[in-house]
Amino acid sequence: MQNMQEFLGGGGLDELAAFVAVVEAGSFTEAAKIIGRDPSVLSRRVTQLEQRVGVRLLTRTTRKITLTEVGAVYCRRVQGMLDELASASREASDAAVAPQGLVRVSVPVTFGRQWISPMLPAFLARFPHIRLDVRFTDRFVHVAAEGFDVSIRVAAGVQRDSSLTSRRLASYRNLLVAAPSYIEGNSTPEKPADLLNHSCLGFTAYSDWPDWPLSKDGRRTVLRPNYALVADNSEALLDAAIAGAGIFFTSDWMAGRALRTGKLVEVLPGWTGKSEGGVYAILPHGRLVPTKTRLFVDEVAQVIKSGWSRSVVG
């Protein structure tokens, strides 16, 4: 292939953009509607691209287009290159223009109160031209249809949806905790079965309620504790645990601050929930995330990273 300067100077970038648009849309006609070009123009550009690289990238029929084996590999490389170019352009624009505008955010109620609410004043102070509309709900909102810029979700996994883009901000695990005062006044559990002789606190909205599935080093067990207190509000149960009411099976993001300050200690260290969950930022599908939204998501990720040891920001 010719060197990059000759390639781009000869209209190569337009050809690459046309090629990727056609692949993503599934047809020349649909791609033309999206980017506002005549289908014949896109067809000509893709043909010119194939002539440049000297190989057929698409197989065309009257009903659809499909990638050749070489075309599939080439498309992945080109998409990455175009994304990098778009990112570079966005960063250049960010440097020239102060971020501004309204960001509509959906957050889970308890997670939002613990991790999102405290960061909001500092975020607004750093970016005075950004406005926030934060809705606290445990309902899984449809980001695009309901007009949200981003939804923060805490879940064992996020359902795949081609209309959405997800960014994993952190992982979390479920663990057993109790107040030091409770442990001092009762025998220390040595194995999961010992929990049956203790006062336990049960969260009725837990996915495996009323059971506690536990695992450690490949060993698994399921217990149904003797509950001294059950509630549908995890914050009320956390307060009860800190007050010494019993053993609580909860997430490390929920109990993290109390563990760090010594208000709670881990019970049966190493025994955790059956699987690890994650915190996700859910965004409408598209290559470019508005600066105002990206800054908010980055701030959430940073808050988790600085205050929560199990973050896997990326």
C-alpha cells in the first residue's frame, strides 16, 4: 500500500469511513441514510478502497453485503484506527472549549447515596458549566428511550444490548460482616455451619433470598440462617450490624467504609458470595461520548478507585 500521507491525501480516509459505515449498517442503502450520502457514492468509495488494497473486502448480493475473511480482519483494524482519530479530535476540542450542558444520570438508590451523592458538590465546583439531573431509582431504566446520558448499574452482569455501550467501573463481592462487639459477645464462627447458631440479618431483596450461597477455594455451601432481623432496606441492616445486632451478608461496596474504620470486621474471611458482580456505566451506543458525560463517568470511576480497593477501572 502507498504510504499514509499518499493514502489519506488521495481520499483514503473517506473510503475507510464509507467501508466501516456500510459494514456497521449492513447495507449501502442504510449506511447512506445514516451519513447522508448517496448509496452510489459509498459503493464507489468502497470499490476504490478494494482497488487500493488489492483484495475484495465485501461480498455483495442483491439482498445484503457480507465481509470476506480478509475484510473482517481489515474492518476491525480500521474501526480501531477511526476510533482513535475520533478520540484525538475530541480531546483537541475538549482543550479548547469548557465542558458544559446538562447530564441526566440514573443511579441505584443505596449505591447512589453512598458513592454518588458525596461526589456531586465537588464535581459541580470543578465544572461550573455542567448541570446535573440525577435520578435515584433501582429500576433498570432504558437509557436512550428515557433520555438519560448515562445509567450507573450495580449487578452480577449487564444484559447485552446492541443499542447500549457498557463500561465496567469496578468489581465487588459479597461477604460476611459483624460488629466487633457482636463477635466479642458470641463465639467466633469457624465454619459456615456455625452461622446457624448466630443471630443473622437478612436482606429480603437479595437475589438468593432467603439462602446464603457461600464459596471458598472451590468449596461451596448454601445456608438458610436463623434471622434475628430481616428487612428490604440494606442501609437499615448495615446500621443494625454496626450496632451489634448480628452477622450481615452484604457487598464489600456496602460495608467497605465500616470495615475500614473498624466498625465492622469480616466473619469467616475468604468465604464469599457465589459470584462476583460489577458496577457499570451504561451509555447510548455510539463512538463519541459527550465530554460532559465522559467527565462524570470518569469522576465516578475515580471516586470508587480512591475509596474502594476492589476497583478495576478501565
